Amino acid sequence: MKPCLHCSAGFEVTDADRAFYDQVSPVFNSIKYSIPEPLLCPNCRQQRRLSFRNERKLYKRNCDLCKKSMVSIYQPQTPFPVYCQECWWSDKWDALEYGQEFDFGKSFFEQFRDLQKRVSRLSLVNIKEENAEYGNQSMGNKNCYWNISIKDCEDVLYSYRIFNGENAIDCTNVFDGELVYECIDSRKLWDCRWCIQCEEMGSSDFCFACKGCESCFGCVNLRHKKYYFFNEDCKTKEVYIKRINDFFNEQKGDRRYVFKKFLYWKRNFGHHFSHNIGNENCIGGDIQYSQNCFSSFDIRHSDGLRYCMTLSGQKDSMDIDFDDDSELMMECTGMESNYHNAFCHTSFESKNIFYSNLCFQNSYDLFGCIGLNHKQYCILNRQYSKEEYEELVPKIIEHMKQTGEWGEFFPPALSPFGYNETVAQEYFPMTREEIIEQNKKMDNSGVEPLHATALQIQKFNWSDYESPPPTVAKIITKEMMKNLPDDISKIPNDVLSWALTCEVSGKLFIIQKPELEFYRKMNLSIPHRHPDIRHADRMKLRNPRKLWKRTCGNCGTAIETTYSPDRPEKVLCEKCYLEVVV
């Protein structure tokens, strides 16, 4: 065990970890430049990476090239130019024009920071969209609004990580869903509301860990059932519908209250320790159809992963978050379709690139670059020949070894975002005061902020920027919100010109026309919470991306689970869980 340089927690660097470092270490002129063992524990390494990923803080600003209004993950005031999608991908500018020669009198990160201030940034990653401008980290969507990380969707709003979805609102991590609302960690749903960890479900509400069911309400751990009400067989459709109508009459039609009641109800049942499906030799949570994954979460169809989160089709990677279809990757976040990259963020279709950002479309052999497409053999955005590149990069690596930079991800101080704008705030929440206090300790350490040792200690940014409120005809205050009818048929079309006040945060939000149509179609009341709060509520219903050691609630077998020991649920091992599903 070795102590983490940031949190002081002990962590182990295993032989398997060391074998991977050796595998991913670059080779130049037959000499391997070994990546050293990390100085931070896996959690602190991930916190540092995630502080570079802004997913859902979107702003209105103007493109710095064409001056048109656009949606961006960058605030209106930034020290670097930000271009709209059309301008950034065009030939109106060339990122090589910002190239600079490497200065061995400065640290690498100092020079990368200088490059960051000059190179244009892509407003957000939203590819092949049609009437889906207000979204990020998304591709191939039509008629969508305010979604994050969705792909091949149509008529989806306020959702996170939806793939092949249609007519969905307020869902998280749903694959192949149509007519779905407030569903989480599920796949193949049709006409479902408030379903969690369900699969192949139709016309069902308030279900947990059910599979292959149709017309079920308030059910847990069922398999291939129909017309079940709170796990009781109603036998016929008529009895089933009557039970639901009577129940809602008792609850005065308040679905939000029903959902809270259902969350307490499901605690009475045995819970699978990991929600892992169809795996071989995997330890973690929500891993499906994968092999040889260790301490990883939200994984699909992958092999050979360590300390990873939210990946699909991934192979032989370590310390990776939010990546699809890549191989031999280390310490990266926000990647797709890459091979042998390390210490990068938000780059697609690239190979053999190190310490780079926003490099796309078959870019190879890059070191310390930003915003390059179809380029090869570049360092700090300066073009070199193959021979020059292979001679200079080893010298830079040796220089970075001396400064303590080689083998460590970018320091959080180089993130273009405030900590509270990033995914780090979701998984490792910190207050503004905690950030300020931590940074003061850094400032008083006597070490240069961008020099060797200080790089390994987390010093984060914070953003106090607030977007201006929407311009509307009427603002519905918190008190007025309490008087809005739950019956959607009693909500007038005028609501589209109102700004509603979130009952939790007090922030204003608006209702979109397709959203209102969806609520009317599904007979749902309008929300009383801001989309950010609704997203946070759903994330709280997902288990932490962390493992605890405890024993099975039935047989006492030792298990590693995403359920902390203080949770009220009865957590079961695989064998005991299969005995309780019906």
C-alpha cells in the first residue's frame, strides 16, 4: 500500500496495474519510455479527470468567428475563442497557426496552458443533429432538447445517456426506449414510467429489477409477468386497472408521492449486489456482457478494464471515463474510437496521442496538441517530420520526468471549467468554501502551482457565473407553483410563456411545447423542479460508483457491492438473488 498524495488514503498498485503501464508506455527508436506508478489513488485520479468534463452547464453566447448566437459549454467570458460547430469544423481557420516551439526552460504544463489561451475551442460536441442544438456529447439526434450523451434519438428531452430512444423525457441511462418517463438504468422499454433497472418491459409503472413483464405496477424482482399490482397477480386486465384506479384515488392522483412510497416498498425485497449481467471475471457495478473488468462501473460489451466508468465496446484500458469503442487507453476522459492514447480528454478517432485535447478525425502521433484534425507528428500544434517528432518527443518526456509531470494527468488548474460546472461535482461534491480552503493550502505550500509536486495535489477552479433568467410573460413563484393543478388537462397553453420556479433551487425553468404535448399524451403533471435538480434526483437513485465489502443478507457469503453497509436494503449474492426472483 502507498499513500495518496492528495487524500492520504492507502491504495495498492498491483502487478496487473504495472503490466498495463508497461503495455501502454510509448516506444521511440526501440526505447520504451515507461509510465511511472501513479501518485494519486484511483478516486483522486478520477476526480481530477472529471474536473475537465462539463456535460450539462450550457450557455448562450456568440461564436467568436461568425458572431452568430450559439449554445456552448463555455461561458460568454473565456480567455480563449470559442467557435460554433459550423465554423470550428470548417477550413476558415487552422489550429497549426497557433503552433509553438517547445521550451525546455519551462514545464510542459506551463506551455500547454499558454497554448490553451490561444487555440479556438469547439462550442460543444453535438454531431449530426437536426433540430437538436441544445445538447452536448451527443450524435445523430432529431427534435431533441437539453440532453446530454444521447445517440440516435428522436423527440427526447431532459435526458442523460439515452441510446436509440424515442419520445422520452427525464430518463437516465436507458437503451432502446420509447414513450418512457423518469426511467433509470434500463433497456428495451415501451410505454413505461418510473422504472429502474428493468429490461424488456411494456406498459408498466413504478417497477424495479423486473424483466420481460407487461402491464405491471409497483413490482419488484418479477420475471415475465402480466397484470401484477405490487407483486400480486390480478389475473385479469379489468381487475388490474381497477386496482390502479382505486390506488390513485386514495393517493389523490399524486404520482410523485406514489413514487416515494414505491421507493420505500422496494426495500422489502432482496437486491442484487451489483446489477451485473452476463459477465465473466468482473468486479464492479452495472457491468453487462463483459469480461475481465476490475473496479469498474457502467460498462457494456468490454474486456480488460481497470478503474473505468461509463464505457462501451472498450478493450484493455485503465483509468478511463466516458469512452466508446477504444483500445489500449490510459488516464483519459470523453473519448471515442481511439487507440493507444494517454492523458487526453475529448478526442475522437485518434491514435498514439498524448496530453492532447479536441483532436479528431484520424489524427495520429500527437503530443500536447489542441484542436487538430487529420494531422500527424505535431507537438504543441507545431508540425514536424516523422524523424523530428520521434527525436523530440523522447526529450520532452525526459524533461517531464524531471519536473514530475510525466505519467500524471493535467492539473485541475488547467481545466477551462469551474469545478461546479463539471461531472466531478456529481461524483465528488465539494462546496465553494471547501474549494477555496483547499486552494489556500496549496498557495501556502511554497510550491509553484504548475511545478512538479504541486501538480499531484488537487487545486480546482470555481465558477460564480449565472446565466441571465429567461425572458417570459409571467413568472410562477414557489407559492404559485403549489396551486398549479396536477391534472395536466387543466394546464393552459399559456404555460409555454411562463417561467416556473423550482421548488428546491429557486431557479427558473420553462416548459417546451413538445414537452407539454408529451405530458398530455402520457397524462403526467408538469414538473415542479428544474431540469438540473431532476437530473440530480435520478443520479441519487443510482448506486455510487464505489465498492464496499459486506456479506450476503441470506447466506453470509462475502461480496463486494455498490450498496454501502449502512443501506437499509437486503443485499444478496448472485445465488441467493436468483432464488427470490419470481
